Amino acid sequence: MNIRKQQEQREHQLYRECACFSDNSKGREVDEPKCDIRTDFQRDRDRIIHSKSFRRLKHKTQVFLSPGGDHYRTRLTHTLEVAQIARTIARALGLNEDLTEAIALGHDLGHTPFGHAGERALSKYTSKPFHHNEQSVRIVEKLEKNGRGLNLTWEVRDGILNHRSANKPSTLEGDIVRISDKIAYVNHDIDDGIRAGILTEASLPRECTDVLGGCTRDRINNTIHAIISHCIDKDVVELPKEFDEAQSKLRSFMFKDLYTNPIAKSEEVKAEKVIGLLFEEYINSPHKLPDEFQDYIRLGEDKEIVVCDYIAGMTDNYAIECVNKLFIPKSW
């Protein structure tokens, strides 16, 4: 009995024609035998969950650097919230839930330590801007499994690469993740901002909350319902205009009142200095890199890219630990 084939057939019974079906995937860069239990997209999801880069997300910053409370989001909890929202939308719209979940779970694998502060810092030191979505693809294609990568399907890699607002995924499932990412981070960042005493519900723009809702739960729930109602009979995944405009205004408010707030961002200057110190040290002394990264350089990889790979993969705590090891003198 081949359970995978049964599941592939079931997809054609459950999903709409505009969905991306597992048995129609463009495949993997390296051909390999198929699993007799899981579809290709289920297999991709599992490979991401079991990867080292996925586990490291639990110690990477979302908004607040080294927050004092246990309930602030990390990059991992953000990823799980995106996956939950995205899967709910995919199921309701009759699209491929497994592909959607795989993209969502892998979309932020390439994030640096210290959140976007780390991303900005690396961009200052590299010859081209650092983008975490591109780094996420590099991780699954090259860096995981000691240089072998995860060999994911084309559709999952496309969704990961194009989850940013400026990009356009090739599948509707990728569109779901791109929208769900915004829904998740805007609302859980508000929740964290309220927890930190920086924001209150009353401080949010009234023209936004009148449309989206008066609390985090309602905003997420109302936005999901709006997308489903708007797209249920369409071959497109998008926010209704009213919700899209309200969310854009709310996001602009967040940049002004939270993301650049001196309380939330007071440690970012230090974080950027940490990234800069590490980058310059490893560029000038690549022999201090771990053996596997030195091997990449010996095999012809550009040194700048390899150093960037190593630093981007660090957790917040490990980056600080490396600085202490490299620059802080020990007692004799």
C-alpha cells in the first residue's frame, strides 16, 4: 500500500483547481526516491522542522533584544504563529495546507541574531545588502546538513524567497504565507509592545482598530475572515481594500511608535557593534571560523559570503559569547 499516492489523490478531491498539488511539483534540484507515506510537501515541512537552523530560531530576536519576560515573542514563536494563520487560510480556501505550512516554517530561517538590527549591520559590512529571505534559501539549498542542504521542492523554496512584501510568490500558497507574515508580526508585536508598557490599545489609530478590531485576538480573527470571504471564489489571495489600507496604516504607526521606540531599541546600537566586530574579525582571521566554514573558503566560496553565513546563523546569545571569547581578556 502506497499511502503517499492515496494522499496525492485525496488532494485532487479536496483542493481547488488553482491549488498547487504535490504530484505536480516542479521537483527537487537533486532527484531522490519518493517517500511511500508522505507527499513531497509534507516531507519538506518535516525536513525544515528537524533542521538546526529551525531550532536556532528560539534564541533569535523578534522585536525586543533579550527581553526580561518569558512571554515575549522570539523568531521561533513568530514562525509558528505565521504557520497557524497561514494553514487556517489555506484550509478554508481549499489550497494546499502542507505546502503552505512548509513555506511558513521555513520563511525566516535566514534571520540574523538581534532581528532586523543584525540584518542592517551585516548590510553595512557586505558588498551587497543582506536580505534574510535570500539567506533562508541559501540555508535550505546549501548550508544545512554540512553543505548538502535540505533539497526542498521548487515551490517551497520559491515561497520562502518571495515572502517579503515587495516580492510575488509563484503559488497561491506562497501568497498566503506572505500575507500571514504581516498579520502575525503586526499583531503580536502590538501585544509585546503592550506587555512592555510602550503601547496601549487606546494609543492605536482609531481608524485602524475600527476596521481590524479592538484587541489582538479580534484583529487576527477579523482579518482571516476578511481574506477568506473576499477570496473564497477567486484564484487570488489578498486582503480586501479596506483591511489592506487599515493594516498598512497600523504598520506605519508601529514603525513610528514601536520599532523605532528608544525603549525597545535601546540596545540595538550595541547589537550592531557586536555584528561589526565579528565580521571584521572573521574577515581578517578566517582561520578562527569553524572547520566547516573554512572548508567552504578552501573549496572556492567567497570569503565574505562565508563569514556572512556564519554570523547570520548565530543566535543572539552565541554572538555575544563569540565576542566575549574573541575580545574580552580572561584572568591569567
